Amino acid sequence: MNIEKFLELLSVKTGHQSKKSGKDYIARCPAHDDQNPSLSISENNEGHVLLHCHAGCDCNAICSQLGISLSDLFMKNGKSPTQIKTEYIYLDDSGKPAYKKVRLEPGNQGKSKSFFISSLDANGSWINKTPNASKRFLYRLDEVKTGIKQGKKIYLVEGEKDVERLRKEKLISTTILEGAGGAIRSEYIKQLEGADIVLLYDEDKAGYVRRDKFCMALFGKVKSLRVVKLPGLEYREDHGLDVS
């Protein structure tokens, strides 16, 4: 589904036309009683329709109200080679959405999975752009900050999927946007100052490198640091097993 088709469908459902806002559009959200248009609609370079409701409505709920599925937003020429598995929203220091990582399964170009990053522009619209290096935040930063204040353990893992797995066990967990091969930025270390860190790592070469980088970066900056090798995970050169 291209953006023109989506806007047409949206106007039929809400009875209101969307309005142009820069390169994007703003419209009434069909998932809540939206008297002041709060739904930003944009299109990335791959022709995928991107949605963000400033009132907090989930994209699945918006699509449900329109009688479509989330994967329809990623269809091109009537075909949907990939599907949105989930979206991981990163919050800034004030607890507001800053950017998100979208996981696609199967991924592009024959991969089992792939990701793309969207950031909020000055108008509050999602655009296909990686955030500035100076404006990076830990995943689930709000929970991390609360956990540090309460003296709870903070589990540092490799990916957002692992974070969500540990959250089901009522554990406070976090990761960084860049993944296994990314730089350990000073912003992340500052956000973890004073924390009791439990570092979990993937059983592969990239996981070991990431583990060692974090240990060097966190040493002397956090209250405590424990590196835990999970039992029963066999080492692999690539795509090693992890917490999830």
C-alpha cells in the first residue's frame, strides 16, 4: 500500500481529509476520539508507510480500525516480501519518543531479519533517518533510571528482543541502538552511572567483542559490574545463542 492509498482509506474512515505538513501528512487518528489531528503519516525511501500517533495509539490499533494489517503498510506493487515483527521505541531523557527501530521478518535481500531506523523530526513526524550520534539513549531508559534510583540490578544485553524477554521475568534490562558491532558511546555510559550492572552476552565472536568493550567502558563508572555466562549456550562463530 502506498501513501496515497492509505490517505484515501483514512479519509473514508474518519470523514476528514489529511493535511500536508512539510514532506509528510497530519490527520485524525482513527484509533481514538481525535478532535485535533494527531496522526503523522510519512513514507520512507523504500515506499513503506510510517505512522505515529502523538496521543500514543499503537500502529496495530490504527491499522485495525482501517481494516488492514500492519504488514499492508510495507506492501509494494501488491506484494509484501517482509512483515513488521515489532517496533522498539526509544525514549529520551524526558520520557518522550525519540526514535524507533523496526524489525522486519523475513528481512530484505533474503535475510532472516532486517531493521530500519526512524526518527522524529521537528514537526513530530517519523522520517527514515538514524538519530544524531550525540542524541542516543538506552532502550527502556525510563525503566533504567528508575531501577538505578531503587538500587535494582540492570541487565545489559545485546538486543531489544532480549530486553523484552527479560522484562517478562520482571527484570530491568536495556541495550543500545547500534547492536553487537556498534560503538559504546559515552552517552550510554553516563546513563548507566551508579548502576549495578549484570552484563549478559551472546555466545559468538561479536558477542565476545561487545562484552569486552562494555567491560572496559563501564569499569570505574558504575556501582558494580558482573559478567554472567549463561549455562547451556554453545559457542558459534556467527549468530550465537543468547538470552532469548
